Amino acid sequence: MTTSLVRPPIETHPQLTDPLLPELLHPSRLLWTPRQLADLTTTVVTELTTSLREVLRFDEDHRWWARLALTDGVELWLLSWLPGQHTKPHDHGGASGSFTVLQGELGEEYRYPGGPIRRRTHTAGEGIGFGAGRAHQVTGLGDQPAASVHAYSPPLVATREYASLADVPPEIPPLPAIVRS
């Protein structure tokens, strides 16, 4: 007889015990729209602020992050940014995404395939949802630490990095999802 390990429908960070989080994750939803992802990150930032601050860490040597939750349809992350810390230009391999700023200020340069490079500033409480294919680079701005909550669907899709946003190809084929066991 073999024993099979079954992953629970919702995995959550051990420090997040608020019963609202599992309710927000809709484990039967296998694909989230950018709007649904934006609603999720905004609600998590608004309703779970105290719990998020207990998990949050800052690291002077590199950006810090922690996965907050995972289902078959969505993954949720908390990221911190000291002033000047940034990602490399990247896309999310065909996944839709969202982020909402918990504190501080983030700068974002972004581009959809074939489109112009654009810039936005996101401040505490502001969120954005975006579709598959968007490439971006995010940077901590100002002189105060920043933090943000990010969501991606489908989950566990590998990102692709670029030397610059100008190197994003006109058409980006989606990458396959990472298979979990």
C-alpha cells in the first residue's frame, strides 16, 4: 500500500491566523482575473494590516519576501522594499497579477509587448491588477521603507527577466505552470 501526500486546498503563512484570509482565497477558483486579483490584494492590505506588519521584515542587503498563501488558483506574497531596492525587469510568464502598497511608495516602469514603456508611482493603499504579458520593474521610492502585497494567477508560473524593458519581445508565449506534488 502506498501513501499519497495530499496538499491542503489552501496553504497559508504560519503567522497569518486571521480566519478572513482563507475566506478571501476561494480555493475552488482556478483562474483569477486581474480585477479579482486587485480586489484580493486591496482587501488583504486593508483588512489584515496588523497581521501583515507582524510578518513583515526589511533586509538592507536584498529585498525580502514571504509567501502568504497558495491555492490551485492563486498565490499571495508580501514583499518589502528599502529605498532604492528594485526588481530586475521581468514578466510573470503569462500569469495575471496584482499588487497593492501596504506602506511607503513604489515606482513602476512597465510595458506590454509591442507597447511603449510607461511609468507610475504607487503609494500606500493603491493597487493595480494587470493581465498576462505585462513586464515591469518595481523600485522602492522615497526615504521610507515600503511594503506591498502581490497576487498571481495561475500560481507558480516562472518569471522571465530582461536586461531592460526595451528587450521585451513583441509577443510573449506563456510558460507552463510549475507542477507541485
